[in-house]
Amino acid sequence: MDATEKTIDGRIAERTSDLTSGRGGSVLQSLVSAIQAEAQAAAEKAYLDVIQRNTKGVTLEKAEPAKQMLLFSPLYHTDRNRTFTTADTLNRYVLSKTRPNLFGSKQKLEKQFPAKNGTSIIRAAILSGGEKIMFPGALEQLIELILRKMTVEQRAELGLWREKRDPGMHHVSITFSLSELRRRLEENGTGRPLAEIREALDVLSGCLWIVDAPLTPQYVGEMRNPILRIEKVIRAKRGDEKGEKNVYEAFWHPLIAESILSADYFLLDAGITRLKEPLGRWILNRMNARYRQASKSDSYSRRGYTLSLETILAESGIEPEKRVRGTIERVRKALKELQEHNYLNIVGDHCEEKPTYETTSGRPKIVAMTWVLFPSREFAQTVIDGNTEARLRPAAER
């Protein structure tokens, strides 16, 4: 056995120990272990096969999608999240400051966001027999990020099979408990009552995300699915009135599933889920997807990622304040949090503002703003590592 095989065997043994001891974060083992066991054994065997072939220089361009998935399995990078380069540039969240019930309002039940060469539309979820109508918002955005990481980290259930009505697409499912999801939120300092978490899951499953754009290297067209389709809820027979022990089986929107399977992602620090500002999470994901030339010297050379107020208002899902200055202050608050979490430069300026003024009889009026964001050295290193990892990663099946 060579050094590479020993290293892989050691990591598999450590991961298996984590799963059996509970350190891997899995919950309600008695309910989900049967689902995990078969997939785990097959996954580890296939992972070894892929790595051994790859170290011999064998191309994996035609590798099966399941094996592609294993190349970023929970056996490594468990401390990272991921930015999906296609899915995360298509907004699907309305980032209002509250969670309004649209029932009885005159507001349209669809929001359309511009996208490159297409559109992204989100249709509100109808809950409680029609008495509640809600768009997915900041809490749903946060839960999606956490569950996406859990999908890779825990590999609760790969669920990879070809969809009959479209032979090119695949399913990716996840099995998780309500208590585990609440624990993850609390660990990030973003804890919520169980009732709010359950409602957010209902919104994710009840909304309709319509994407009409270039979807992946393989697909162009329209997809109409919930962000996270909940297929099954397993409940305790007694002693759990709050539903804390509920276990969910859910399936990702096909674009998210295909982003996972086609490796359409870049690594990102897992701290994104600790950000309090939903706009900050959107900016960080976008910068990670679009600014792949980040350098550790950007702050010194005054180079960075350019983002305009017009783009933020059109694509982020935030609602504009009554005054332009109010919206600008909201963006500044999000950028300041990104600096505090060391995503933007912490020594010196973290950004450069380029306002556009309108001449008035009194004080000049700001009518537009553009920011140049200076990434921190740590964020730039994450981009560099992600670029390296992406080059080494086998190409997706064409």
C-alpha cells in the first residue's frame, strides 16, 4: 500500500469513527443510520477507486456523476462551504427586514430578478390553507446554506438516480432532523424558535423557483421546482409535541442538484452562515463566484471587486429604503460586517466608494453609488485555494 492509499484509509477510518460515535454531527442515528449505511460503504469504495485512478493519471472526464460527487465528499473540506457558480448568481430570496404575510395584500406573488442571459423568478409559498403567503427570505437563505453544507458533509442520502421525465437530470436528497438544523443555527449565533424553522422549511418547499437561463454547461431552458422539496416527515408517536425529533427527507431544486453533481462550485469559508446581514451573505457569495482573480495585494494596489447600487437593488432581493441614502447605509452595514469577519481588508480601507451626485440648489443629492471591495488576504487565499482545487477536480460528465 503506497502513502496515498494509507492517507485515504486513515481519513476513511477517522470519518467512519466520527459517524459511529456521533462526532460527525449526525442526529437520531436510529432513524437515519439505515439510510446512511449502504450509501456510505459504496461511497467510500468508489472514492478510493477514483483517487487511485486519478493518481495514476487516468482522465476522469467521463466519470459517473456519483463518483464526481465523491470528489468533494465529507472525507475532506468539511470546514468549508461552497458557492455554486451558476445557482448562487440567480437570486431567489426577498430580503425584507421582516417576514411579511402577503395574504390580503395587493403585492404581486412573483418576484423577477435579472440574470445573465435569462431570468430568475420566485413565486411565493401559500401556507396554512391560504391564510399565509410568504416569499422565501433571509431565514430561508440561511437554512439553504446550512443544509447544502450538510448535504455534502453528512451525505445523509445521496439519492442519485436519473429522472425519468428528463434523462439528463439527477436528484440529490438530504435527510435531516429539526433539532440538528436548530443546533446548527444556534452554533452560528443565528438561532430561531422551532416554529419559525418549521415555517421556513414549509416556505422552501412551498415556493416555486423558476429559472429560465443557461443552467449548466449541459442545459439551457426552464426549471420550475421548489428550492427544497420535502417529500417525507417522520414524527415521533408521543412525547414530542414541538416536533423537535421530526426527521425530514427532502430533494434539492434540479439546478442546485446539478450544480453539486457537475462540480459547478468554488470553495468558501464556512463562516458565511455566521453573518447576521442577509445582504452580506449575498455579496460574499457573489464576490466568491465572480471575482476569481482576487490577489493578496488587492488592498494595496486599490484593485477589487466592483459592485453598484443598481446591481444590488436589481439582483439581491433587498427592498429599497425610502431615501437612496438609507439603502446606501444598509449596504455599508453589510460591508462593515464582511470586514469584521475578515472577508474584506481589515487593515486600512475595506472598500472605495464612488458616488454619483445630482446638482441641487442645496446639498448635492446622491443618486447612485459604486463600491470597489478590497478582499482580505485570507479571502484572497481562499480564492487561490479554490482555483487550485477546481483545476485539479475532474471535469463533470458531458
